[in-house]
Amino acid sequence: MYSARTFLLIPMFAALHTQGQTMTLQSGNLTIGSGTTVELVGPVDFEIISGASIVNDGLIEFGTEATLTEPANGPITGTGTEHASRDLSSAFTDNNIAGLGLSLTMNTALGPVDVTRGHEPLLANGTIPSIARWYRLDAAPVQGSVLDIAMHYDTSELNGADASDLVMHKAPLPTGDWYALPSISQVGPQLVTVTDPGPWDHLTLFSQVINVSVTEYASASSFTVFPTATLDQVHVRSIGNATITKWELFSATGALLDGSNSQLSERSFIIDLSDYPTGALVLRLNETLRYRLLKL
């Protein structure tokens, strides 16, 4: 079933049908007005059939059980958001939260997760637009673990960007500052993947690397690694009492490329990536912490 708070959907030549636990928008256009909350209650799959469309200027609440199915070239648009929450109390793989297009993988429990999705491009430095899709991922980082994130997008949301150039960024606020995450863009499946220890906050895709200070994310680790997208040098520094005892550099396929030959006790060092081919790399510190790097 579904319920509405404030006021309900405003249908404009829309055909809405329910069968079992599936609610289907079969044709026409459906608009959710500004200030409107539409709540889907229980394990309902809200399916949008190709040719039908939804403009969401309010909020669609999927809660803890409801899911969304969207057609290619027909995602929800508008100035509003969709929201869902889940309790990931055990390890999980490719968990596409409520079908909103953000798939998560972790080899341990993450706990309560809130995902919000929006459709208006966000700006970096006040001038550089993202694609027309963003997320807010609200979850507590797990010490010693990383989260694999796959952000799906629709080609209609590229906002002029070349899909092969897309790089995922995160920021504490929708206005920035944006921090580039070493990303792999898969054009065919229309997704961009990263591995990151968190915190995650706001996530979106830009068609260029936007580098800022990583100070706002330092609490997730005992070290800062910057820049993570570079042509040459990567600086690694301790931000607390911890020292760097070992470092290893791996290719995206897991091959060991370089590393310290003996036990260290350093507070900082520099890795030179000049001689490595372009693409994703993984830096492992002290055999436990992993950081994704992108050689430009």
C-alpha cells in the first residue's frame, strides 16, 4: 500500500495499477508537488513502465522495505528526492538500496544505512556541474573496513558529460568541497565504482577530477593520502600517533607493484606514480588500511 502526507500525488493523464505487492505506473505522467511526501508502506515494488514518467518535486519515502524499478531512459526527474533506509546487519554484496541505484558491498556489517537520491546537478567551485543524479549516504564507517560503492546512472542524466570521463566525488555538503575518489567508469553498464573507508556524505559524478584538501575526511583513518588522483606524486602522512610500518601498491587486479622492503617506522613518505600506466591502483598501509588511487 502507499500513503501520503501533506497531499498526495497529482496525476496528469497517468494510469496507476496495483497487483499483489507491485504498484505499476503503466502510462502517462505523474507529478509529485513541492512539499508533498508520498510514503510506500511495506514490501511494495513501485514499477515505472517504459513510456510513463514521474516528476518528483517533493519526497518519495521507500522506508525499510519498498523498492523502485525504473526503465532505461526514464528515471524519475524533478527537484525533489527519494529516500530509503535499511539495516545491513551482516556482510552484503551488491545491495542496491531500495533500487535507487547505489549498490553497496562490504565484507562485514555496516549497520543502519540511509540513502537519499536527488536529480538536480550539483556544482563544484560554483561553476562545474555534475551529472543530474546525486546521493547522500548516511552510515557510520567501520574501522578497518572499506565500502565498495557502485553508482548507477541513466544516459539521460549525463548533463553533457562523456560517460568514460566520469569520476565519483564526495563532499560533506551538497555545495562541496568536493573530493575525487579513484574511480572506474564502466560505460556499458552505466556505473562508476569506487572503494572508500568513509565517511561518504554526498556523492555524485563529475566529468573531471576536482581535488581539494582531505581534512574533512581525516577522522576515518590514521593517515591522509593526497592527492588520490595524480600524474605523479602521492603524499602519505600520519595525522595522529600512528606510524607507517609497511606500505604496498597493487594494481586494480591485485598484482603487487611496489612496496617497502622492510619494516618502517615513518610518519610520512611519498610514492611516485610517474612510471605506472594510467588507471586505478590500491595502496595498502600497515596491512589493514586500503586507499584507492587513480594514476592520470
